[in-house]
Amino acid sequence: MAAPGVDQEAVLRLMDTTGADADQARFLLEAANGSFDVAAHMYFGMAVALIAANSAAGDPAQQAGEFADAFRAAFGERGPQWLRQSWGQSTAAAHAQFKFLFVYLHAPDHEDTEAFCRNVLCSQDVTSHIGEHFLAWGGDIRRSDAFLLASRLHVTTYPCVALLAFPGSRTKVVACVQGRFGAPQLLAALRRAAEEHGVLLTAERLQHEEREQSRVLLDEQNREYEEALAADREKALKRQQEQEALDREAREREQRQAAERAEQEAAERRRTEAADALNARRAAAAASLPPEPAPGAPAAAVRVRLPDGSNHLRRFGASEAVGRVYDWVNSLEGCTFHRYTLVCSYPRRAYDADSRGLTLEAAGLAPQGVLFVQVEDDDDFIAGGGGAPAAAGAGPSGSGG
């Protein structure tokens, strides 16, 4: 049955001319205020718009922006603040903000459209109420986005406004007002729909808050877990580093101790070798000494004081060399040094290597002389640092420095 004010014969004629079904024909004739030519023009223009929907000119957001600009140009700044995006994007925005979406489908060719826009939509009470409680989207039904929405809402009469809610993932039409109506009737319908269906948004908001709280709690638990895990890793790393430091110190201590033991063993070997060398020198020097001169023979009595304070006396032939005295000193038990020089304190004279070939008489040590030992390598030699001492010689140039 045709809508009031729409001739059934015009509906059939439009269906035959365009191929539209009965609902589409009635929709177009109502939007065109009963004009067959305008309705046909709208149909074919809509088909072109649908074909171009994916192009820049048919972009739904662009269509919404053009409608908002056209509305503002025609009716000034008093109307609702229309969203400049597709109605699908607008539903997503309303859903995200837990608000109803106020929808206005604009039919420019309808005889009631201009009055409705100027007296109802631009009413201070309506504009304030929409701005305070809803998001607002409007579209020209001659464009694809608004035309498709009008088809989904099964709009047959204009002016037309609708209120959409979004429980879960669904879109629910909670109010759809068509035909002639004023600002009081529109406000009453909007308030009634909001009161009846506001629980949908409340439930959705509470569910969202619960999910958000769960997410925050889970994030907090994950953060605490990650922090605990990081702390455990840090402690493990610190323990590992401390253990590595302890192991390194232990290795270094063992290396130092091994080096000290090796040095001690080497020093002990040097001392042993030095002592053996001293014993060998002592034995060789004692074996090389000739007997003391017979009583009454020309002799030199030589007294030597060692560094340990001991005094030793021996008689030599006056013609024997100073080097023989060195051989004698080398044979003494108290001689624990390698390089030394025999020195006469008064008058002071050192019997060094150049003096060892002199006879005792020529050296002023006959008939008697007193000498002391001036050690040159006592510490190094005892520690083994001076090398093994040379064995005492058998002649007047025997060892001893």
C-alpha cells in the first residue's frame, strides 16, 4: 500500500521506469514530495553515487563534511555539531564514548525540509539537548552513505531523525521519528528513548569499565611479575658476578701463592747451591794451603777479623803472596761471603786484586799484620743472588773477591 500522499499509480510507473522495488519507489516519491521526475532523477543520481562510493568524490567522510558545510551555509551556526565522517565511523565514535548517535537524514527536495531544519533542528532547546547527550550525524539522502542508511532504517516519510544505541557489537534503533513534528515532540521522543534504553549504554559502560579494570589489573600483575623477574635476574646476575669475583680472587690468590712458593723454592735452591758452593770453595781452599813455616823461619803472622766478630791467626812464609791469605780466609767456617776485600785499618790499605801478587813482606804484613774483611756481596751471596763462588786457587792469586 502506498504511503500517505504518494499516488499508487506513480509508484508503479517509477518501478517500471527504474526497476526499483515498491519500497524504494515509495521512498523516493516521498523524498521527492510526490514528484515523479524528481524521484526518477534521485534514483539514477543515487545509482551513480553508489558506483562512485569508493572514489574520492564518493568518500563517506567527504559526503558528511559537504553536508555539514551545506547545512551551516543554509541555516547558520545554530544547528547541531555534525560529525564530519561516515555514519559507520560515527557509530564507532558513539560506541567508544558510550553515547547515543543522533541521525538526521536530509531530503532537500521535500517540502517540509527547510522549515524542519530552521525551526526544529536549529531550535536552541533541541541543539542544546543533542549537544549535551548525543553525538550528531547528518547526511543528504541523495548521497550514497545517507541513502544506504535510509534504506536500512526503512524510511518512508520525511523529515526523519533516528537515535541509535550500540550494545555490544550490535547497532540498535531506539527511536525513529518521521513526518511532520515540532521541537517539543522531537525532544519528548529523544528523552523517552534515552530513558528507556539508557540502561543499554550504562550496562555497556559498566562492562567496559570492568574489562578496563581487569586489563589494568592484569597489566599491573604482569608489570609486577616482570619487575620481580627482572629483580630475580638482577640478583642472579649479581650473585654470578660476586661468585666470579670470588673465583677470580681465589685464582689470583692461588697464582700469587704458587708464585711465592716458586720464589721461595728458587731462593731455597739458590741458598742451597750457594752453601754447597761455599763448602766446595772452603774445602778446595783448605786443601790448597801449604803448612805453616817452621819455627825460626822467616814468617808473617796475620790476624784476620771476620764480620761475625771472630778473630783468626795464621803464620805464612814472608815470601808468600797476599793471595794466599785470601785462600786461608776462604777456608774459614765463618767465611759465608763471596766477594770481599782484605783491609788494613792503620795505615789504611785495601789489598784488592792488584795487590794479591805482592809478597806479605812487600805488602807490609811481615813479621805481622792485622786485617779485617770488607764484604761486598754479603746479602746477595747468602740469598744466592751472586752466583756460585769460584773455587780457591792453588797459587798466590787464589779466590776471595
